[in-house]
Amino acid sequence: MEEDISIINSNTRQEKVRNFFVNNKNKIISTIVILVIILVGAYSFDSYKKNKKKEISNKFNSTTLSHSDNTKELTIQNLVEIINEQDPTYSPLSLYFMIDNKLISNQSEINSYFDILIEKTSLDEEIKNLVIYKKALFNADQAQESDLLNILNPLINSKSVWKSHALYLMAEYFYSKDQKQKSKEFFNQIASLEDANPDIKLQAQKRLNRDLSE
């Protein structure tokens, strides 16, 4: 008797399972198709990103290695294209190469490329902060006080490892303008920072003791 009941229960379960698949066949097929599409799409996108990264890498390497006075215009064109790709590795390197080799003299144009890196490129936080600092360095000789502060404020008001560098740049900027009180204020901020770069902190203390001790 118990064996008969067990067989009936088993048959009932099988029937329920069969009915479930029959009644939901379209939904099940649709779900499987969607999962397959997602998996294929994810794999394809990952493969595309890897190939794109390799393409950008090859373009950067070939451009910089073949650079000469005769290829200057092509070098600029290729590097600008890489910057516009907004690649977190090679876009910053392309801009630094242009600056280091003085390929573009137009300051506004260079600043526009800095802005692409800072505002549009997916950079790690401290890499982005380094780009901000480099932009400030690039502009320091010609920038007005307010412009330089606007560039550096994201670092000055942060806990970034580049904060002490930003403060030092502003301190030296004011010192070069013979605005010694403002310069002293920034050097003092560095001296009071617990996590300031040790070399920067040492230079700030030397400047305070040697030139701003009055």
C-alpha cells in the first residue's frame, strides 16, 4: 500500500514538473536566450576592450618611437586621437609626451586636453589628482592667482597624497610674486600637515626658517 502511494506521489510530482515546463515553455526559452545573449555580449565587450587597449598601446608606442621633427604633425595628430579615446593609461601619457617635447605651444589647447583627462577620463582618484597637479604646474608661470587656486583647490581641500605638493606650489608662486605673507601661510599649512610628503615638508620648513622667519 505504501509503495503504491509512493508511486502515485512520484507520478504526481513528475506531472507537475512536466506541466510547469509545458505551461511556461515560452518564458523558459526566453530566459535562456536572454542569458545567452548577456553572456555572449559580456564576453564580446570584454574582448573588444582588450583589443581596443592593445590597439591604443600599439599606436602610442609606434607614434612616440617614430617621432622626429619630420613627423611632428603626424605625432600630434595621433597623440590627440589617443587623448580623445579617454584611455586611463595612454591618454595621460600622450599629453605628457606632447608637453615634454613641446609639440604644441598653444596653452589653451593643452589645457583643453587636461580637461578631457580630468573631467571625462575614468582615472583612479590619485592619478586624476596627479593630472590636476600637472595642469597647475603647466600653468603656474603665467596663471593669475585665482586661476591657479581654482585648478588646485580640489587638491588643497582634499586628503590626497598630492595635497602638500599643491600647497607647496602655491607657496612658491606667492613667494615668486613677493607676496611673502601669503607664501608663509601656505608653507605653514605644509608644516602642520601630519601626512605631508616628507621632502616637501622639509623644504617648506627650510623656507620658513631661512626666508620667512620674520
